[in-house]
Amino acid sequence: MGIRQKSWGPCCIRETPNPKREKFSTRRSTPMATLQGENVVVPQLQLERTLCMKGGKGEASYANNSQAQAQHARSMLHLLKGALDAVLLPSPDAPFAIADLGCSCGDNTLFVVDVIIKHLSKRYEALRLESPEFQAYFSDLPSNDFNTLFQLLPPLSVKGSLEECLAGDDESRSYYAAGVPGSFYRRLFPAKSINVFHSAFSLHWLSQVPESVTDKKSTAYNKGRVFIHGASESTADAYKKQFQRDLAAFLRCRSQELKSGGSMFIVCLGRTSVGPTDQGGPGILFGTHFQDAWNDLVQEGLVDGEKRDNFNIPVYAASLQDFKEVVEADGSFVTQKLEIFRGGSPLVLDRPEDAAEVGRALLNSCRAVCGVLVDAHLGERLSDELFARLESRATSHARELVEHLQFYHIVASLSLR
């Protein structure tokens, strides 16, 4: 099975929305959101229920705009296999459990699970042991488009042995599959039940926008911006602290759920700059032309400035030091590997010299990962206006985007102490 689709974010939403949840209500009677002036303020739980990649199979869907992530994942397979070599192989008499956290709804998660199972099976074979039965859990937020993901699952093989399954074609799978909806910043599995955790391109999404960032009385108030890139030191510090709180919660939960001898492989957006106000590739994606598109709407009177200021992308590209501090403070894990990996561009282009193609690619990439949040904040009509301006600006700066839009990833391999 080829690797094609995995997002910069953790989840998806169906192409056909549920009319009961399509937009935030503006009535005070609903617990889903509250109002401040004309701006909808999204509490943490509501963000968790809403944050997702765009589902379905449309032009701007996650499934059709994550080929770059697939390429990045493929380039890191040697690191994943190195992490799997550190896993203590349990008795084949018991099922071997694998969980992909932030699975989203494309083919990438299926490809990675296949890689994990085949590599572990070869390790059992090298020891002349029969491979165990494998159980794969695909986990993401409840708004994830699990239907699209499960439609991609090949049927479970009915062949006699696991070895025969592994030697079969791509039309069958050699593991049992289950979906697990929920936030990975909380417990998802029973204690000591998972052998291998995998999470790629997800942990940079925060559980919430830091409260101080949208508080007009705070020094961290991100006035005039919709992302951390280029913001004040106070805003950057609020984002950093939120990331570290979230990562600490993630590690605490996984340390309870991981079996003895188990391992965890993590990939998330990272940065090479010292200061967090320079977010590198994510900064170019969300903090330049996307930011300018918001400013266009404000200047044209289509959106007021306060409504823009109350929208912030809940993403943080961490430094190695940011990540390392949390792992060391948690104390539950031994770091097998921790490094910055150059992933490359998030845009996959047939004709990089074609400015219109570059503009369209940036539009679809950005809309696939944050379009659902924008729709919820602005409504579909204004959201369309915003992304149309983004496409126009990206087309005008196509050469610059092709030359400078690069993503770096933190790669971490962790084992229980």
C-alpha cells in the first residue's frame, strides 16, 4: 500500500457537516460557546470537539492534500524502524497492541501500521518465534472522519497464518483494527495495555489557544495577529507554556498506558530558531500570507479587528530544548533519540514554476488543516472570502514560497524506564 495521506494535524471532519454542529451557536442558552461582543469565544472542550482536518475526498480535503506529509514520513522510516528495534518483544501468546495517535483519516496511518507490523514480525522471525496477533488502534478526536478512514481499510485476511497474511497483497490486512475517539492529552487506554505508540504530525496542535492570548487585559494579547509568528515575547511565552503543559499531560498518560518494554515514536513540527516568535515553516504557512488575508478582510470592513484577534491558530513548533525539558521533568521515559529532522516543503507540485498551481496548493494545504476552525469562526461565506485572498497572495509570491517554505520536525524515540 502506498503512503499518500497524513496531515499536519490530528483529525478530520466529514465533508457533509452535521447541521446541529456545523457552526457555533450564538445563543447564550447553549453550553457549546459563549459570546463576548460579536465574537465567539471557544472554550477548551469546544475546540477539542471542533478541531480537525477537513474530511471527505474533496479538493481541499485532508485526504487530497497530505502527500507532502507522506513523503516526510517515508523519509523517516529508518528512524521509526530504529525505535521499533528498541521494543522488548513480549511472548507471542498474547496480542501485540499498536496505537496511532492523531491518525486522521487518510492512507498514511494505514501505511505506517503496516510498516510497524512487518518490521516487528521480522524481528520475531529472526528469533525463530511465531509472530503474535496484532491489534491496531486508530485514535483521534471525536470529530475525526473515521468513516473515510475505515473505508480505506482492506478486509481482514482469512488466511491461515500471520506469515501468509504478511506475504499477501495490499488487498488484505494482517491485524485487527479499532477506532478510539478522544484527546491524547487525556487517558485513552487501560493501564499497561499498549506495546507501541506512534504519533506523527499531531503533537504540535495544542489542546487550546492560551487564554491570555485572547484576553485584552493581558500582555500576551495577540492583537492584530492570528498566529504566534512575529508576535510579542509574552504571546510566545504563553504558547510555549501551553505546549509544555500539553506535552506533560501526553507523556503522563502514555507512561500509564504503555507496557513494560514498550516504546513510543513521536514526530511533530519543530523549529531551528532559538526564539519561538520565529516559527519557521509554520510561520510562513500561517503567519504571512494567511495573516495578510485576514488583514484584507479587516481593512475591507468585512470582519472587525476584534473578531480577527479572537482567532488564533493553536499550533506551536517547539525547539528541541522545549521538548527535552518536558521529557526530563516527567522522568518516566528514557530518550533513545531526539533530533530535528528536515522534512521539506508542505507543498507537492507538478509544476513549481506555475504560480497559479503554487497558489492553489497553498490554499488547499492551509484549508485542509485549519479550514474547519475558520469556517466555525467566520461562517462559510467569509471563510471563502478569506481563502480566496490567501490564494491570490500566495500566487503573487509563488517563487518565494517554493524557495523558502520548509518544515522541520522534532523526532523523538522514547522508552519506559
